[in-house]
Amino acid sequence: MNKKLKIGMTITGHYTIPPPKDIIYAPMVIAKAIAEGLTKRGHEVYFFAPKGSKLEVSRIISGDIKPLHGIRGKKELKILSGKYVGPVERGKIYFLWDQYFISLMYKTAIKNNFDILHIHPIDTAIPFGMAFEKIPVVYTLHDPIYPWRAEVFEIFSSKNQYLVSISDAQRKPASKLNYIATIYNGINLKLFPFSAKSKDHLLFLGRLLPTKGPDIAIQAAIKAKEKLLIAGTPTSGQYWETKIKPYLGENIKYVGNIPYNKTFKYYGQAKALLCPIQWEEPFGLTFAEAMACGTPVIAFKRGSVPEVIKDKKTGFVVEPYNKKGEINIEGFVEAIRKIDQIKREDCRKWVEERFSLERMVLEYEKIFLKIVNRHR
């Protein structure tokens, strides 16, 4: 390391960081890890987040603003349910709450000569970057780059704004933007200990939404005559009532929403993690977490899946559609039946080599130094 950097960071004003135990929000896990990792590397990191946030960084700056969902998630602020506040207005409040912290960060950066800014909510922040061209800023892209995003990013592009993709696949819809690197998300391997042996069930862990495919996981488990544990939220609404709840029973069990610091127990006990995703997954933190515990992953070949999962070595990458153009449940079933071919030790080794926290932090440090030297 040839320079000690002064770095400003932010992610959201909706929750404290870390978030409440019942909230699993992967970008906050990554933001926390990068901030604390760079602090340990000797850099000055100033994190802009609501009151009640706790991080091992140089300083947390809140501007005396509370999180929208209360300290540690207890009770949302009255502004969200006030008079004349409907769904549209709530969306505006969320947007503006994030922009408060972004504007506070720019104000502080100018006053205190920050070397670089690292921002996670790009949609709310990118106009600021164009306005303050003397300050280099890096955005980590956590979401797919839909066509509307690609067009907006192009409109607001400037030479001081750099993008970090979390997989090469994420770039495909907009390959010509100002990327500085692809940096895979890293996990704290201490939180996900290796488990040499599993029990006799499969696992689905994640948000219970159509894009994540828990209903497909259920159908695949039934056809493969395997037991399945389901963990996640929400547990209401039409999707839950029609696609998940009717199938719950002795072999398909819902175990609730698991706190992040206890997910390793469920990963480690599973024969495989089922991820029949129905969208272009930018990364898939659960893939890496499961493999760290020795648990192979079965996922459809969409988005980052071929980059994160080594086919036939740490799991199976399944074609998403059959010859008739239907969701390839049979392909998933076939992979489930071959899961004993995967060595759990290979899964752990793969994550240690590619998706460690230390590797991620070092790569961010490398690009930050590169950008700062470029803008001297």
C-alpha cells in the first residue's frame, strides 16, 4: 500500500448498518465488509449512515438523522405513514432519505479533502457525481442493469465516475459504461464454517419471490422425492398462498426467516442449496455462503451463475429451459439426483480461492489507489 486514503462511503438511510437481525440485505453486508476491511488496512473511512449505526470505521456521520425504519428496525418513522402519504410518496421519501446522506457526504468531502467516494445506491447518487467532477467516485452495482438504467447511466456519465460490476455477466446489457473492474463479492469465512457431512434434506434460502423460484424448488424436490427446508420472507400474499403454502407438510417444511448469523447452520446441514432463479442474478451471495459451508449449489444458468458456481465441481449449472421452452424442472431433478458426485471439500476450497473477504477488500483498495493516482 503506497498511500493512506481518506474515503467517504454510504449505502442507505432506510436502516441502520448493520441492519436489524430480521433483515437480510446483501449489499449492506458487502458495504460493511469493505468499510471495515479498508479501515483495518490503515485507510480513513467515513461512513454516512443513520443514527444507531455501528461500524469499526474512522467515523460514522449521521447528520443526526434517524433511519426510516427506526433504530435497529424498531418501528418506522411517522413520516412514512403521515397524512397525504401513499405508495408514490413513500417511494419519494425513501429516495430523498438516501439523497440526504449522499449530499452530506459530498459536503463533507469538499470540506475535508476526501480522496475518493464509494457509493452503493447509484440510482439516487449519480447526478451528484456529474455535478462534482473534481471528486472521483466509485459505485458498486448490486442490481441488474436494465435498459432504463443503462440509458440513465449514460446520460449522467462523467470521467470521474467509475462502476464496479459484481460479475462479468452483469455488464452484458450495457458493456460500454465506465467500468473500472469486476470485483466478486466476498464473504467472511469465519461466519460460514465448513461442514463435512450433511443431513438428508435440500435447502432453499432467500426471499420468497417469483424471481428467486422457491415454487420451482418445491416442485423439483417433490419430483426427486427429497425433503426440502424453505427459509425466507415474505409469508403472505398470493404467491405464498398459491405456490408455496399448499405444498408444506412432512417433506416440504417452512422454517421461518433465519437471522444472517445463523444461516450457516442451515447451509451446512443441507445436501444442496436449490437456486432455480428466474432473473439475471448479478452475483448471488447465498451461492458463495453455501459453498463455503461445503454445500453444493444447483442453479439455473442465468446471470452470474456460471461465474460463481463451477459446474460439476461445486454444484450443477442447469439450462433454464427445456426443448419445449418450458422451465427445466426435469434438469433440476436430474442434478439433485447426482448431487453425491460433488465433493464438499471442493466447494469450500473454491470459495476460499475466489470469494474471500480479504480478496474483495484488497481488490477495492487496488482500484481506489489506481483512481486516486489517475486524478491527482
